[in-house]
Amino acid sequence: MKTLHCRDTGFDCEGVIRANTEDEVLGEAAIHAKQMHNLDATPEIAAQLRRLIRDE
């Protein structure tokens, strides 16, 4: 299982995204970013987030 903690991105947010693959995490992160933070995911942001994904 892969995880991404929104707090690790610099937001004061308790959101945690869990999925089987990094690509799935990034897809869910894009949805979370839009819905919760009104941000559009870009390829540059995705590359930065990929480094923050951890194995759980």
C-alpha cells in the first residue's frame, strides 16, 4: 500500500491518500487538491508529490 500525507506537502491538512500504486495515489491526490484546496494538479506538482509517497 502506498500513502501520501497532505501535511507533508505543506498544507495544514490531515488528509491521507492510500492506494495500491503511486499513479493511483497521484490521481486521488489531484482530486483531493481540487476539492479541498482549490488547486489544479500539474505535471510539475505530480513530480514533487511522487517523492513524498511512502510505502505503508
